[in-house]
Amino acid sequence: MIDRIFRTTKPIVAMVHLQYRGNLSRLVDEALQDIERLERGGIDGLLFENWGGDYSDRHAPQEVREYMKAVMEEATKRTKLPYGINVLPLDYEADFDIAKETDARFVQIDTFVDRVKTDYGNEFILQVEPREIIKYRKRLGLENVALFTNIQTKHYTTIPPNKKLETSAIQAVQNGADVLVVTGESTGKKTPKEKLVRVKRVSGDVPVFIGSGFDITTAEELLPYADGVVVGTSVKYNGITENPIDEERVKELMNIVYRLRK
């Protein structure tokens, strides 16, 4: 499925962080500018995500659904890159609803088989039955939309804390994950090579993606142990998540990736 979506080995998927500040037109313009810079930089795919909003409930507020759909409908008219969506913190219904309406090729969710406590703001527990997520995707006829699932991910504490990473990986595969995403401790923090190795050992044919901390200083070390990457902070101006995409950073990173793919 991943080969059909990206048509390259070890695809690099870049975040398009949607930071809504009450002006939809401005948000669309910012997203379009980021997409143009990413395309010129040679990126392989896009991932739209609501960033810096209200994460006080599993379901995103209705206005988040509305602005993400509006931005993606407009933005994706301008790109031929494959794209996906992640509606934080765990609104998989919105993910698939918007994916269907905008022809997104994949959905990412922050947790799939792990019970987790959020580490941001108003802490609460996140847990959904994996079969309910798979059932919802099937109900919408979206079996061809790939499901990217984070395991023991950044910004959350896994419950129980001694749950083995391999257990989470095996459970995710058994429950229908199409891609496993492994991260560091927080946004921009390096994904440990050891975690990638451990997950790859038990993931079978399911691809394993790096979910944080992939940049020009870590690419050579990490990419050989992964099947793809989701990148965000490292391709922003000054390496700050909230900043716009820095085209030169994208080009510099992708030049390393092209060399490693050979």
C-alpha cells in the first residue's frame, strides 16, 4: 500500500501544521506557501495536522473539522503530492470523514493499541478500541486509505509504563495498522535507533516510519533502519515548529535522502 501511495522507497512525508488564529483565508495562504516550498524542496508527501489548539477532548471541536477540511480542499487543488491527515488528539472519525471528502491517501493517529495519558495541558486518558477504528474506516469504504499508527508515542505516557515497545508493535500489526510510527520523547526529539531496530524486528511486512527528530544530523544514522519518515520541525525556519517551511532546509535534507536511497 505504501508503494502505491508514494511510488518511492523510504518516502519523506512533511507536516503541514494548521495553526488557526481566527482567519481562514490567512490559514489557507500559509498552507499553500508551505506546500509550494515543500514541493520545490523535493518532499514525497504531506500530512495535515491541527497544531496548537484545544486538545482537551478526544474529539476535536467542530470548527477544527471545518477549517481542516476547508484548507485541505483548497490546498490539495494545488498539489500532486499524496497527502494525509491527523486530527489531534485522537479524532479518528474526523480523520476518515475528511479523508473521504478530500481524497486523502492516509490517516495518522497518535495512539491505536496503547492506553495513554496526555502530557499537555489538561491531562486525560486516551484509549479507543482498535476494532472500532478499523470498523469506521470500513463503514466509509476507505480500506485503501492507509492507517499510520503511532506506538508509545511522544507527548503521551503509556499505561502501564512498563509495557514493552515490542508488545505495542505486535498488537498494532495484529489489529490492522498499515504503518507503525516510532518517535522520540517529544516534537523534534530524535527517534532512538534502538527503538526502530526493536520495532522492525517484530513488524513483519508492516513498514516502520520515523516520527520525530529526523534532520541532516540524524538522517544517515536513522534512515537505514526505517521504511519512511514523518518530518516537521527540522524543515521549519530556525527549527521552530510554529514557523513556516524553510525551502533550503528541505532541499538540504532531501539531498541526503536521495543519496541514502541509492
